[in-house]
Amino acid sequence: MRLVVDLTSMARWLGPPVGLVRVQRHYTAAAFKAAGVAFTVFDPIERVLRQVSPQMAAEIIAGDISCDMSFYPDPARIKMRFYDRWPNWAQRLLMAIIKPRRVLITEIGAFGRRNPGSPFLRFLERIENRLMKENERRQVAREDGLRTRIVPLRTVAGDKYHLLPGDHLLLMNSDWAHTDVAVISRAARSAGAKLIVLLNDIIPIQFPEWYKPHDVKRFTDYVKLAAGLADRFILTSKRVTTDVEEYAAKLGIHLPELRLVPLGCDSARKSKAGGRLPDGLETDRYILFVSTIEPRKNHSLLMDVWRRLVLDGTVARSGMKLVFVGRSGWMVDKVLAKLHSHPDYGSSLVHLDNVDDGTLSLLYRNSAFCVYPSFYEGYGLPPVEALAYGKALIASTGGAIAEVVGSSGLRLDPLDVEGWENAMRGWIISPAARAPYEAKAAEFVARSWEQAGRETLEATLAPFADETRAPRE
């Protein structure tokens, strides 16, 4: 029995890792310890899995490289461009004409990886820097002083990967947007391999208003296909398990085998930022909210609460600030417009984007307390991390948050503006009011990523009935 891990979503990522990317990196790092593990990426042109070498997999996990697939067809073929059906040589020629900047960036990245000691590399990197937009330069910059190389698919992908009987192939997280589960399933079944899907939640199906219509369709199609084609789902919380079972029952879908494996936590991260907070922030003088900026996370509630706390003088008397940490997500125009037009934005209301792990660790450790008002979560990594850092936490009751936080945090309805206002005011005015929750956080024991990774791989490799059945004599 061999473990095969698909890295497509991780290979495409650029910038500091969000929660789902961190999950992939931790689990893939755990997979390196398995005997005979293999890694793949999905080629959207040839529509096959391609082999990824262990060395390349290590670079992907570390964030050393990012594969630019913006030139390539939509893997699920939901959004087809007129030239996606052209021959490969014609598509490459067209991209060289209409996207020469991106082509040059990827070619410089590929050269740099092949020739790290070349005397021409510094010259080419200066050209690359000129070609990049400001947000791209921020995304490739890393806390270790190096930079992520943006490379073409051919740098990451090797020959076609041939699944073998007994292989257990794991698809994780954002693969609904980056692979074709029907194509992969056919390859698995024809080879006698098993397909295992790690499914974090089905929130785009439950709350389509928070997502773009084509993403809702893509995700819904993926879940329906995966339910019928996968041999096993790995789910991350009891809430998600219930959500999936209720959705399947509603549509009359027969689910594959279900395994529950909760996520881990980055509680042991060490700061690499030299112990200095971002400008304008002081220890114990800010409230921290870590989350991608998107409607589901409920930043709007905190903005409304904060305005009230400013107007009644709470903020001025305490010198407290409210800090949002996270990159912009999707369907975010209204949220950003409200944030940027907020009367307190840039003074007592701060947004930090593209924050590296070291700085994030500093922000957690030096915050007064943490908040997490999300409407719904399939798990909720930031509130668990806040507790692991020993921080008093006010969290919502949305989705699985109450399940993973338990009694360690103060839990409030994500629509209860008055409740959030009163709780935050009380904790700002009187540190003694939050002390009981600091004591609970100090006793909170988070699952390690090592444990979560080990259990996920065990769930992936667990034999099925047809693999344990004794052969006939």
C-alpha cells in the first residue's frame, strides 16, 4: 500500500500561507515520513497527474517556489476561454504575445532554480523585480530574506504519474478549484487505487451568498462528484460531518466512508521578527483579529462595535487599538470599502496585510486579547491558535467554533452587536474581567500538527474492506 499526495493547490500558492495552505504544508511534511510516498500535481492541459520529485515537493512545502498556472485552462472546465482548445504550441505563442510580462517572470524563476550560482542571476532578478507589480513583490518576499521563485508548470511537474493497485491518493483542501476529480477518479479506478478526499467544509453550498456564483457551482459540482467517486472523506470537525451527512440526505447522495480527524495548531511557532511589533502597536494595547478579509468572517460587526467604543470614549481612555490581520479574499469590495472609509481606519483601527509567520507570532503573544466573530467555520484555526498562545478569546458560536473552543473562550452569537460591544468594552476597561478566560487559555491544550498529520495519514492509509478480505484458495 503506497501513499500518494497531490500538491496542486499548494504548488499554485503565492504569499504568506492562509489556514488551508498551512494545513496542506503540515500534512505533506508528515507524509515525507511515510515509506514510499509519492507526490503529484494535476496538469490541466494534458489532464493527467504528473510526478513531483521529493526535492521539488520539499521546495513547494517550504514556499520556495510557486507554479504560475494562470496561462492554463480551467481544470474543471467550467470557465472555458476560446483558445483553451487550441494546440499547445498555439496557446504558448498566444501567451507570449498577450502576457509577455508573466512569461518572462516564470522563465527567470525557472532559470534561477536551475542555475542558483549563475553570474547572470542577479542581473535577471533585477529585471524580474522591474517586471513585477508591487503586490507581487510583497508576495514573493519572505521573512528569511529570500524570495519565492515563480516558475512554469514544467519546472514543477515531471512525467505522467501512473497510479498502481493499492495506491491511496489524497486530495486536499482547495483541489476543488485546481483539479478535475472525475478525471483523477477514473485514473484511480482503472489502476485499482483508492481516492481519499480531505474536505474541510461545505460552506459555499450552505451559504452561496458569500461566494461568486461560478465558484459556488464549481464547488458544488466537486462535492457531488467527490461524494460519488471518492472511497473515503476525511472531515475536520463534528459540525462538518453533520453538515455533510445532512446535505447528502437532502439530495439522496450516498456518501463514501467518513473519517473524522481534527486539525492541529501552530502553537509552537517561534518569532523570527526580532521581537519588534509593527509600527504604532504596543504590547497589551491592541485587540487582535486574524482572518482573511471576506464577508463570512464578519469584520463588519467589529467595525460597528469599534465605532461605538470610540464614540463613548473607551478607546481614547484605554489607548487600545483593533488590529485586523489577513489578506483580502473574495466578494470583499463592500467590506474593504467600509473598512477604508471607517472614521477610525489608520488610527485606532489597523489592517495588516501579507504578515509573515514570525510577525504573526509576535502579534499573538503581545495582544491584550483576541476576537473571532466569524458567521460560520468548518473548524476555526485562528481562535484555537489564540488559545494556544494563552490569550483570552471572544469567539462566535458559528459552525464548529463552539466545538473547537469549548468553554475556554467567551462565545457570543455573531449577530449580537450589543453582546460583542459590552464584552469588548468590559475586557478593555477591566483586565480583571478577562482574567478568568486568560486562566482557561493557559490550561488549553491544542492538538499538535504532528498528531493531526499522523492521524490524517493513518486515516488515508487505513485499509478498505476489499483490501483486507482474505484471498480465496
